[in-house]
Amino acid sequence: TTRTPEFLGLDMSADLFPESDSVSDVIIGVLDTGVWPESKSFDDSGLGPVPSSWRGECESGTNFSSSFCNRKLIGARYFSKGYEAILGPVDETKESKSPRDDDGHGTHTSTTAGGSSVASASLFGYATGTARGMATRARVAVYKVCWIGGCFSSDILAAMDKSIDDNVNVLSLSLGGGGSDYYRDSVAIGAFAAMEKGILVSCSAGNAGPSSFSLSNVAPWITTVGAGTLDREFPAYVSLGNGMNFSGVSLYKGDSLPTKMLPFVYAGNATNSTTGNLCMTGTLIPEKVKGKIVLCDRGVNARVQKGAVVKEAGGAGMVLANTAANGEELVADAHLLPATAVGQISGDKIKSYLLSDTDPTATILFEGTKVGIEPSPLVAAFSSRGPNSITPEILKPDIIAPGVNILAGWSGAVGPTGLATDNRRVEFNIISGTSMSCPHVSGLAALLKGAHPQWSPAALRSALMTTAYVVYKNGKPIQDIASGKPSTPFDHGAGHVNPVSALNPGLVYDLDVNDYLGFLCALNYTATQISTLARKNYTCDPTVKYSLTNLNYPSFSVPLQSAVMGRGGSASGSVGSTVVKYTRTVTNVGAAATYNVSVSLQSESVKVSVEPDSLSFSESNEKKSYTVTFTASSMPSNSFSYGRIEWTDGKHIVGSPIAVSW
Amino acid sequence: ASVEDTHVLKKTYIVHMAKSQMPASFDDHTHWYDSSLKSVSDSAQMLYTYANVLHGFSARLTAEEARSIEDRPGVLTVLEEVKYELH
């Protein structure tokens, strides 16, 4: 990626990370659409021999030879039996029955996580810079599990199974599938086994935001990653005949629009279809759009598809207007014709002009790449949001990372829009999604793993979470694009990843497989359900009071309704108030120090106390416990309060978000 | 049609086995999986066997066969294939 290394401070801290040695022993496994091995991001210059721990392979197949792997791309496998069992044999005229990426998504995610540095990368001159993965010296192994028809759980499980055999250290999965219980969810099942083997599993949170309860991959042994913006935009202004200008974004490159203003029409008025305003295929009347700029409403079909529809009908350009579903979130696309995307407010004003002026005209002005945009990051509107619908006692997402307008490697088999009619070929593409934020965290986890090879997946995640930030440099809280207001822990989890601080977190909240088994007991899972996840008989001890809220997680979700119902926690109360206690244990991973606690919570309805309020550590790996007591007064259902607990020794700040729900 | 579907239409299922319950007559768990599968369907083909993420296998089965295999000794649970989407 370009810009994200600078945005995350990796460029300023090269000496902090052990790039030259131990990180090169870390192997990132990426389950996705495969890989384009010819990408310069897989250049292995300067890398030593493949780690001796590696047990994997580079499989041959359609358009793919085992010789395509090298010291960077050390493994490539494909899993198609489940796919083919449902949809028939892979049509090798349309997709490669091999690890070859015919889609682009897998090359984008794998290069984001562990790609080598490539100078002068860009998409048509946009986002120019040196592109690099988060862990440039880590090794990459790709497992192709997603095909044109989707990603099937039998294939995903087979890939995870093999990746464990292969000895990967980090697994990156930018995919999801609904919100079933953990013992029914193949990704959760596979991730449990991976966690047991010391593999950190990083998954995308999903793109179903800004709706609440929209998260995927919420098992507590998974690191769940939401998406934020960078300080980079690609402005393209709409200039109207009435003199008004509106800002939008675009990655269009090609023939310019004429210098004069062009006739401008609303797609809804150039169609006989009730959905013509969406610029669905075949809905525009060519005579009404020819030579004109067409305004299309966002939604239903792909954004780039709308541009193709306008172009096909003879339109000269397109303005893509957000509706309420997307608000002010602007996602830039490499459209096939001059086009720009505008937010809902601008879109409504432009439509008002279009519908009131007898001879509306417009033009689009492309401004290229702008960096230093503030405030940033913003939580992306599409990023899925909590609360966690499976286990509300576990706060998810865990963290956010860059996921909007991310430049990374791309497949040579498909154009930047992914449309069949797009004959352009690019080495890098700019796309958005929690698919893009997930591999950022996967790569950063690989960096941490290189620095701290002995740390468990939970300790690595804890370091990333407790050092994440929730305020800008000016002290103001991170904003949510969807609302235009400060984001909450249900949007950003512990905050935005801050890898430089994560390297030296001071304290970590550790967890091992027994903690997770206790968590399953607290969920009242049956022996069979536990065996499905744990692959062994495990009997919950009837004398133990298992607690969901005491899982040693680096965040605090306090669903009072669940607590009152006695769902695995320790709740008590008097008339009008509920008291809930959470216990945590922190492990010192720094020098001897004394940490003092501070609590901030913006509500008169909840009182928070921490006991003890000071923890002294005399040596590394020493553990200390503390208890947080939440005393909540009555509030209407669906009320929320948010806050933060911070432990500090003056050098480190170990932060945990709080989300209280009535 | 639904009765017919139960007997004819095949879907992919993930069959989780309790490895510790493998009868002593088997010396290899894959043979045990195969035997369990063949006991409900002569024609069913195994797609994958799993060793790390779960003990068991995936196979194409009718709904009736899936219900039958659930009752076989050592079978923990039988889950229908789920389609996941890229994010």
C-alpha cells in the first residue's frame, strides 16, 4: 500500500521493528481469491532462505506453476472441491483452477499484509508512492478458497486445516458469512484450532455498516477488524451551470470532458424504468443521455457498473449521488468514463438544481491525489458495527485500520473496476472494504510476532488493542462518517491501530485455550458443541461459576440486560441499580513499573470503580489482577454509555474501551 | 417436491467426528470416516477429510442421509455447507 505506512508511523520507526531478522521468519497465510505471483510486490530480493519451519507447498494448476513461488511468496494452494461439488467443474476459460488470482481481491489483501516495497506505484497516477505491505520481510502463503461463485465452508475449512499443517503464524481472512453460533461457523471453528497452535487469526468485521449488530467474525479468539479512512482523498468537483460547485471523489483517468459545460440529466428522468435512477443495466434511454452528464443514485448495482451503463447509453460523464444508506461516505472508483461520487447532501442539492432548471449543465474537474486530509481517520460508514449479536459481553470489533481507498497489488487478469468490459490492466488498484483493513492488521501482527515471537495470539491482539488511539492529535474523538459525530466503541472497538506503540505495550491481557474453553462453558454450550470447537472431550466443572464477563479480554462490554438475567456474570443490585463486576489479569511485558488507573465515562447513570487502583510489577511476565465494578442506575432500553479505562506507568498507556448497554 | 428433495437433492455437509470414539477395529481414522459415510450412502463421495480444524470430513449427502449419519456412533454433529462472501 502507499500512504498507510506513513499514516501508521511505520516509516518513522523502521529501526524499532526487527525487519531484517525475526520478521522474516513470520509466515502470513491469506485465504482469499488466490495470488498474481508476477506482482512486483512479491519480489523476494534481499530475503533469506524460506524459514525452516515452513511445511507448505506451491501447487501447480491452470496458468500457475510451482516455480512461481519464491522467498517472498513461499506457498500457494487452491481448494475447489466444495465449490465444484455445488457449481460444477471450474470453467477454466473464466477462472484458473490453480492458486492464480483472476479477481484481484486476493492479490490486494496478500500484498497489503506482506508485500515487498515497490517504488513509484500508482493507479493511473493516483496515490503515487512506494507501495509496501505492513510486514515487508514476512513471508506470504496464499490459500485460494474464493471463486466466481463464492467461498464455500468446506473449502475454507480445508485451507485452514492445511495452513495449520504448513505452519503459518498469522492467518488473514477478509471474508465472512452471517452470524451463526461459533460451533456452526466454519471460520470460528477453524480459527479456534489455529489459535490453539499459536496462530493469530485476523478477520474482517464486514461491510454491513452503519447498521448496529452487523458484525461478522465475532468469536473472541478471532481479531475482528473494522475500517477507517486515511488522510488521503481523490477530489473531483462537480461544477454546475448555476455556478455552484460540489466536492466529490474519483479515480477516473482517460479522455477529459470538453472544457465547456455539458447538458446534465437525472437518470430517473432518462428512463422508462422505475429503477432507472439507479442506472441499472439497460434502463437508460440513449436519446435522452447521449452526450450528457448523467446523475445516478447509488445503490443496488455496483458503482462502476453504473458508469458502464451510462457509457453504453452514450453518456459523456456521470455524477454518482449517495442516498441516505451511504450518507457522506465517498468511495473513489476507477470509472470507465469521466465520473465522480458525491455525498447525499451534495447529491440532493444537485438533484434539486437538475429538477428545477430548464437547461441544466455541468462539468467535472479532476484534481488528482490530496494528502493530509483532516480529520483522519474517520470510521467508514460501511464498516460493520456492534453490539456483538452472538455474545454481547464481548466488545467487537476489536480495532479499526485503514480500509478506504487502499492502493495495493492487483491481478493482471482483470481491470481495476472488475467489469468484464474493462480491458485496462493495472499493477495496483485502489479499493475499499474491511477486506482491506483486515490484512493491515494481519501484517502488523506479523511485525509484532517478529518482535515478540513468544507472545500468544491473545497477547499480540492485546498489544494492538490497548495501544490503539481514539482521539486525534488535537484531543478530539475519532469521528464516524456515517453520523458525523464521535464514533463509539461499537464502531471502532479499542480504536485505530497504532503499531509503533503496540510494539511496547507495557501490559497485555493474555488468554489461552483453557480460558476460551471456560468461555464456552459460560455460554452453556453442550458437551457436543464444545467438542465441535475443541476437537476433544471437555467437561465443564459444575462447581465452577464460569463467567462471560471475566474472559480476560482487553475491552469491556457491559450489557446490563444480560447481567440482570444472570448470563454468566456476577451481577447484583438493589432497587433501581445494577452492580456488575468484571475481573481482569494483566501481564507485565516491560520493565518493573507501577501502573495507576484512570477511568473516564460520560454518563451519570454508571459509576465505575477499579480495585486496586494501582498495580506494581517488579519483573517481566508478572501477573496482577484487578476488578472493575459497574454500578448502573435504571435507563430506558437501548441506552448506551461509553468510556475508557487506562492504566499508565508514565511511559505506557494501556487503554481499554467500555461500552455499557441498557 | 420437498419429500423428493429429501431423498434426491444432495448438499454438502461437514461431519464432525469424535476421534476418541473410533472403534478399535479401525487403525486409521480416515477408514472410520469412510465406513461411516458408506453406511448411509453407497454413492456419497468424500470431499475432504480434516485433521486440524476438526476431526471429520465433508461430503455430498441428501438431507435424509445427513440425518442418518448424525445417528452413527462417533458422529458429533453434521453441519450444512455455508457460503461466505468477500468483504
